[in-house]
Amino acid sequence: MLTNIMYVTVYVTDQDRALEFYTEGLGLEKRLDFPGPDGRFLTVGVPDSPVQIILWSHAAAAGQPGDAAGRNAAPGPLILESEDLRKDFEIMRERGVVFEQSEPEDYPFGVRIEAVDPDGNRVSLRQQRKP
């Protein structure tokens, strides 16, 4: 039986630049960073969460993240949850994080906004509505 989500992969063209965005911009923590047989294995994660995000080096290509086609059709490949998204949005904006909207939006299930990493990957930020 499966017990946990271990890793989620986000493809990036510059791992150092991505590391800076995800740690200094979004406030995640660096977890693993070592050379491997297939390239640098670099992960970040939300403090106290077992799930790690692999920042995997990948050359940019048509149809990859950053391609404007279908941008609003689905949430980003990574969805992060906040207890106070409006507050976190202000902190991230001060850190230089780029967002697709000017402010977080209310929706039936809570609050949301989409950030964009340096490679054009959309990062969905959500706050669930309290019952």
C-alpha cells in the first residue's frame, strides 16, 4: 500500500536560480543537494512536510513550462497551501515573486493566486475556506 507522496518534480533550466526563487522567494527550505549519475539532485520543501520538490535541470523546449498556451486551463504543476494567503502574498511580492494576478482571488473553496518561477512554471498558491 502506498503511504506518502515522496517527491514532485518541477523542471528548471537553472537550478541555482530556481533554488533562490523557491527558498528566498517562496520561503521553502533546501533539503537535498548532491551530484548524481543523471545530474544534480536538488530538492526543496515546506518546513515540517515530508514531501520534497525536485528542481530538475531540463533544457527549455516548446510545450514545456513557460509556454503561454493553455496557461489558465489548469492550476500550476505545484500547488502549495497557506494558512493566510493574503499575508504570504504580500511577503512574497516584497521578495520579488512574480504573480499572474495583481491580488489573491476569492473562489468558492477559498483564496488563490498563481506565482510564476524564473522558468515560467506556474506555482498555485491556495488557502482553503474554513467551514
